[in-house]
Amino acid sequence: MKTPTSGYQRPASLTDAAMHYCAGCGHSSVHKLLAEVLDELEIRERTVGVAPVGCAVFAYFYFKCDISEAAHGRAAAVATGIKRALPDRIVFSYQGDGDLAAIGLTETVHAANRGEPITVIFINNTVYGMTGGQMAPTTLAGQITATSPTGRNPATMGCPIRMCELLNTLEQPYYIERVALDGHGGMVATKKALLTAFQTQVSGKGYSFVEVLSPCPTHFRCSPQDSLKFVGQKMAAQFPVRIFRKEGVPVHA
Amino acid sequence: MKKHFRVAIDRERCKGCELCIPVCPLHLLAMSTTMNRKGYHVSETVRAAECLGCIKCARMCPEAAIEILNVP
Amino acid sequence: MHERILIAGSGGQGVISIGKLLARLAAETIQHITFFPAYGAEVRGGTSNCQVILSSNEIAAPIAEKFDSLLVMNQQSTDHFMPLLDKNGLAVINQSMCKAHADDRHVLVPATEIADRLGNAKAANFVMLGVWLARKPLIPNRTVENAMATHFPDAPPALIDINIRAFRAGLDFSSSGDRKA
Amino acid sequence: MKKPEAAFFSRVLMMGNEAAAEGAIRAGCQCYFGYPITPQNELTAYMAKHMPERGRVFIQAESEVAAISMVFGASVAGARAMTSSSSPGISLKQEGISYMAGCQLPAVIINVQRGGPGLGSIDPSQGDYFQATKGGGHGDYHIIVLAPASAQEMHDMTMQAFILADQYRIPVMILADGRVGQMMEPVRLYEDSPPPAPPKPWALTGAKGRPPQYIRSLFMEERALEKHNYELQACYRQITATEIKAEETETGDCEWLIAAWGTCARISKGVVQKARAQGIKAGLVRPITLWPFPHERLARLARRSQVKALLVVEMNCGQMLEDVRLAVNGAAPVRFSGYPGGRVPTETDVLNALIELTKTNHHGKVEQPAV
């Protein structure tokens, strides 16, 4: 990692395009951190990403690496196809909660279960952002969304899915961590987790998964600053922030 | 020898989310009363020469709009 | 030459096995072949059948309506397929498991009993193949015997031996059975 | 000079499903992704055995949707990739096929058709003609559709499919059926090295020494999608101009023209012989490419003065029938003989339908039937 005294420069792996995300959106932050990781590991020129359907569908406008679209939810399967065809490339999928944990749950679980040596970045912000703030599989109990107008009722709508815990029941994953974009410390932790995930792949170790609890100020209906609080308090209470799997072994907190 | 830094904010990238402002230990950042071309009130530096180079503001900025430059 | 063959029995009687063997061996000398193992509606109720067409001319329709040869190994198959025998056709019927009236076109052979006496009732299919091949010598007998080991690489030698003896018993039955009849 | 007869002995008896699989391997297919479904299981099993032993990729995916998405990914990476399934599974793959059409990605998809709708049956069927040729997924696209009628053609067309897919950057479907898939016939295997793939500068292989690039089917910029669709259509026009294939049997003097594809075409070939033996001047036109469809060929044949009527024979309720009617455009009556229940028609079935048609000819021309 860069030492503070070397200053900070915009990551070279980001394009000059202005990102379309709302002010304070976690996608922007993770894009930036991901670009820093591509820079630091010097893997930009051998990385192929897979973008989701959802707010991050335009990810290919923002990264100076090759990126493919995928059908909604299929990013892990598409990433599997790319990685199997080009085993020496670094392949990541970047997916939101609807894409990864609802429509794409099957592809997510089975790619992890095969131990595909890819990196899956999971942006969990508890809502479908692009379509207008509908209920996601990770929406908190009682949380109001466009499709849970009186709050998510677990009795009829289910409970928020904990993806890290679910994937941690599998034997093949090598690295699983949940981090929270809840402030400066969260930024540092997220960067570190992304770095570890990509290092896992660079060193040929196996499947890596990073869940980022991420702010969506627009659909949380609060300021960016308050949305960080929502992430750090409400979300982190439901989704414990920790390392679940390290070097192929489950870590018990 | 003490290093010197300067905070450089790309006004046109800034979306005015204000996440950079509270993290500065020296309170060198504040919201501008003027707007950029996209209509956001942007973050700007006050007493920019006092920057310690901790890069917390740059880390917080989702848009990578803040750079911390070494000043010779 | 245009020979339409149907082999039928219950699942496990090895009708697909001998059909496939027949088609494979025929491919060495006969130009046009099509083999079709029934896999759909035809195999309900645990029956199994396959069609083999051998021809010196291009086979247009890969499906026969009438058959020149029927090898039927159980009652259900006999009931179902005998009406499909061409008027000049030959039926080889496993007498051990079917009631059928003998007529000129039928060869009744107690295939399961013969195979059982040789040590394995499951070799009845090879008895049937031997009986049929003695009547319709479209492939040399030696070719069949030589191919047993190569076509069933997973079968233990003892089983291959029984299959060969069952096949020979079928050939013998056909030549001696005619005299008895 | 004719090749020595030795070639005759080098042929192998193969099931259509296996012949297709071997065709894919010999075409240089690098990645195969499948999911079990009858009656194409032998194809997946064959690939499971023979792809890894050649150092190539085989995955039994968690679903047909995942399998086609893996094909999408492998194709994105520039690899020759394939999947296979049967009708209900192909319905699930339509998502990926539409995306590949939109992204202009080459791929080969084999559909060994079974009965439908729904679970239908596992018997042979030709019920997916519409789905294959009219665009089974969403959006304004076509894929190339080839219809084999023998194990040999399963082998040859699968190879050809990879070449066409790469040449036009388009998914190609082999539209077989349970009969062709399950049938064993002697097959002469392609012996040369795989046909070389054209350069794929569009493939995502990492942005080393070139600007980064992306593959997408989402076009939100003003009129970008319109432009993209016109580009696709230009490609389709080129394919239509150069790749249409059809086979004719005894059409020279024929008065009664049968139109059939795949298994039904083979049966109809036998019917033509039988009909001619009875003095009925029958002929057969067999579209080999179902898309692009040989409309002009059909029209030309139907306009011949001696042609009294056409008989379309399919194992469905009348799907290619619609294309034949469009092509013939009233130049001759078009009748239909369909078998939608999983039963493969016999020569007698089709011959009877043909004889029935000839009997309705009272005044030199057959009346146009309602259906």
C-alpha cells in the first residue's frame, strides 16, 4: 500500500469518464479501490472483468481493462467461461445484490462450489438501485423499499440472505471476507480485502469473494454521510463484518 | 526534511457528497458556495498549504476527484 | 440387399447390446447401416428394442414399417412386434419366455434355458443372435466371435466365454433345430 | 481420381449425438458446457470423456442457463465454444443466445429436439422450428440454423457450424431431433487439422498493448441501438446472400413437391421413390439451412407449370409450413402432413398423405385448402 507521505493520485486504471453513480454511491468508491488494486498488482493488462445488470452495468466505461457484459445474474458463469478459456488472465465479476444473490444465486453458489479461480466482488446495498429502489434479497427486516412499502416482512418476504455465511459452508472457496464502506476505516479495509482477493487469484490459489456493505444514499433516502452510518450500524448488525475464509480454511470469529 | 502537500480537487468530478470534509484532521476542506458545471456544490480547500498528506480525504472521495500532490 | 431387423425384449436382456454389435460388425462389409435404439414411448414398461437396417443402397427413411427379421425375447415384445413382420420375414422367438405358435416364418428357440445351462441366462441374447445369423449369414460367424472381447472390453473373460458358447449354441440350434422340426 | 476403398473401412459406426461431439472436437472446439437432458445425453457424456483428455474445457454446468452463460464467457475470451441440449433446455438457453446475438459472439448450440410444449416427451420432434428460426429469445435477431438428417451430417454440420459462427460472429444452431441424435450410422470422420479460426481482435484477452475494450449488448446512447441493429441486419443479409443451402431430389419433372427438413426429409426421400414407382411424379426439396431459409428456391420450384401442389411434412403442427407458404406465395397450393406426438412418420404415412393430395386434384390445380 502507498504510504500517506507519497500523496494520492487518481488510479491509472480508471478512465477519464465521469461515473454515472449518485453522489456518495458505494459503487464509485469500490470502482476507485478496485482500480487502485489493478494498478498496485500491475494486472490491468491481463485482467478481464464481468459487469452485472444493475447500477454497475456501465462499469466498462470506467475501467481501463477489458470488460464484458453478462445477462442478469450470470456474471459468475460468464467469468467461469472466460477463466477456463484463458486460465492465465485475472478474471473478476462485479455484481450487486439483486444480480448475485437473487437471480444469479445459482451461478454464484456453483462457481464458488467449483472453486473457480476467479474474484467475485459483491456490492450489497440492500436495494435494487437502477430499477428504482426495490426490495433486494439483502433488504433488512422492516426496511422500506419500493416493493416493500410497509417494510420488509420476514413472514412473507423472507429474511436478508447472508452470502458470505452461505458460501462459507462450501469446501472450495479460498478467501471470503465481508467489509463495510462505513467511513475512512471501512475504505481502508475494503481496499485491503480487494487486494487480498486479487492476490489470491494472482498466486493461483482459488476462488475469492469480497462482500462490500455499501451505501446507496438515494434509496436509503439520506445524506451520503448518514448512509455510511446506516451501513456501519444497521447493515453491519445484520451482516457481520469479518473474514470468513482465509487460505481455504473457515475462520471462526 | 518536512514534506509539503497540496490538496487538488477536480471540481468537475466532485459531486458534493461531502464525505471528504469530516475526515480531514485539520478541517482544511469545506463546501463551496459556487457550483460546478453539473450543478453540484463542490468541496474546496481552505488553508490548502497546511495539508499533512494523510490522504484521508482522497481515500474517502468516491469519484477519485481528490489528489494529494507533493509540493517541492 | 436390404435387411430390416428389429430386436426386442425386456430391459436387461441385452437386445441393445447385440443390435449394436450387429451394426458395428456389419459396418465392416455393408455400405449402409442405421441402428436406432428405442428410447422414448416405445420402451415404457421396461421393454427395450432396437432397429437395424443393413443395405447395399442408400437408406432413405431411417425407420422401418415392416421387418425382414424379428428377434423377440419376451411375450410383450412378441405380441407387440409380430404384426410388423414382413410376409416373407423371419422371426426368432425366445420360446423360454414367449408363447407363440410355430409356423414357417418362426424359429422357436428356448434361448434363456440354453443360456442358463451354459452358466448364465443373460447370454440368451447371443443364442438368439446365433440362431438368426445361421439363417441369415450376413456376417461371418468368426467375425462375431472375434469381436466379443473387443466390443465388450469391460466384460470379464468368463462372461465373454459364456457369450461365445451361447452364440455357438444358437448356430448349432439352428442347423440341428431344422432337422428336429 | 476416386479415393482408395480403404477410406470406407476407416469409417466408424457412431450415434448422431457422438458424431456431433466428435465433429466439435475435430473443429477445434476448446470449451464445452452442458447439462443433462434426454435425448442428447450421449453428447455431453462424450465431451466429458474426450475434452479433458485433450486438455480442453468441459464443465457440467448447474443449469442450461449457466451453461450458455459459460459459452458466452468462453466466446468473449475468443475460444471456440459449444453447448448442447434438447428442447426444454434450449428454451432456457434462449437468454444467452439473445445476448450472444446482441454481442455478436460466435458459438455453436446443438438442439436434439424432443416433444413439447412443456416437458412434452423425450421422443423425436421438430417442434422447435419457430424457436430456432424466428428468434427464440428477445430482440431483433437471427441465428444460423442447420438441420442434419444423418449421423454423418451431425458430424459435418457441427464442424461447419464453428466455421460459420466465427466467420459471421453469430451463434449457429444445429437443429437435430431425437431420431438423428440417437441413431447410429457409419460416419467418415474429418481427418485434417481443425479449420483455422479467423483473427478475433474483438475478443477480451486483457488490454495488453492495445486500448481496453468491452463487449456489450446494451446501447443507451441516442440512436446507438438503432445503428447496432442495422449492423446486425446487414450481417444477416450477407448470410442470406451466401449461405442458403437446400437439397433437391427428383424435382426436374415433379408435379407433387414435398418440402421437409431433417428426419422428415429423409423419410420423404423414400416416399419420392415409392411414389414414382406408382407413377406419381413426386419430388423433394429439403432446406438444409432453416435460417436463412431457401425462399427463392421454393418460389422458383412452385412456379413451375407442372407443379400441382406442395406437401410440407414435419414432426410438428406446421412450422416450416409458414415459411413455405410465404415463399410459394400462392403460386401453388400448399398442404401439410404433420406428426406432433413424438411419433416419427413412416414412408406409408407420408405416401398416403401424398396420394390423398393427388386425389384432390380435380381440375389440374389443387384448391387452396384452409389449413
